[in-house]
Amino acid sequence: MLSVRLVALAFVLFFQSAVAVSAQSTAPASTKPPSQQRKTSEPYTGDLSIFDSPGREDRLQIKRVMDILGIASGKAVADIGAGSGWFTVRAARRVGVGGVVYAVDINSEAVRYVGDRARKERLQNVKTILNQPDNPLLPASSVDAVLLLKTYHEVAQPVTLLQNLRAALRPGAKVGIIDRNGNGENHGVGRDIVIREAKEAGYRLADQYDFVKGDNMDYFLVFTPAQ
């Protein structure tokens, strides 16, 4: 009789253990996507004039970047993370009076700075937008090309931002991201991470380049909405 009771007890203990393991293995993980949890760098809030360093245009080969993104006369462009407006003014000159450039930034000081700069440089085709961290707040079907220049590593909710961007894209629009390899919090983020996050947001990688800097630290990725 004792042996029967021992066998029964052992069976009960085994069943309870199996149930516990099963519950642990099927417990729901965090509903927040891994890409939304990665490390990011603090958005820059210092002296904006540092972005206009001599030679930057040649180092980044920004004219070639604009060629690849199809930025030409009459086009509409979004500069997300506009900062000092370094790229904004160059794109504005390229698209001319028939085009428009949206200078988008979460920093109200940067938005004011770009607005003042556009007025001083007599660029009437620049529109500034104070956006939300996860939403560029661009008008629907408003842009033919987008560039995030050394900004993506600061975006805390990259998938959501890219998802919210899609409504603003016109047919055939291209989204360019220039950044440097890093761990997220050192003012850089790995290109593979960017590609994965863009895919999660509903984009496909159209092209990728390493020409933006000779040390292979910087990369230039071009995305289009997935069909």
C-alpha cells in the first residue's frame, strides 16, 4: 500500500512540474517589438552651426545622394531631423521654386533656426514642421523623397515613425537613411538593424551604398514601400 501511495505522489509532483514548465514556455512575451526597445542616442540640442562644417558636402557626396533619391526640379522633399537645415537648403535649391522641402524636427529651436535660415537665404519653398518623436506629421501624399541624415540612431520608436511616414509618400517615393554603424547609444546604429526595422514597418530595401565615407563607418540605405 505504501508503495502505491508513493507512486501516486510521484505522479502528482511530476504532473504539477510539467504544468509549470508548460505555463512558463507559453507565457506571452512583451508585446513591444524588439526594435522599439533598442538603445538610442539622446537627440542633439547643442550648437546647430556645427553641422555646417567645411567640406561636409563633399564628404557625404550629398549631390549624388540627391541624384539617387530622385530629388530634382519641382519635387517635394522631407528632411526628417533637419537640425540646422544643412540638407534642407541644399534640397530647396535643387527642387527650385516649383518644389518644396519640409524641414521636420522634434526640437522647436531647430525648427525656428531653419525657418530663419530659409528667410535669410531667400528660400521661399521651405516649410518647417515641429513633429512628434514617432510621427513626422507630414501632409498626406505630399513627398517624393525623404532623407534622414545622421538622425535615425536618435529615433526611439523607429518602426512607428516609418509606419506613420508611409501616408505622406507619393507613388514612387524613396526614403533614404544615412547613418553610421554603432550600438544605438553612441550616435550610430547597425545597418542590419535599420533594414530589419524598415521591413517591420512595411518597406523593402531598394539599394545600399558605402560611398558616403571612405572608412566604411557610414552607410546610405534607400527604401521604398513594400507592395
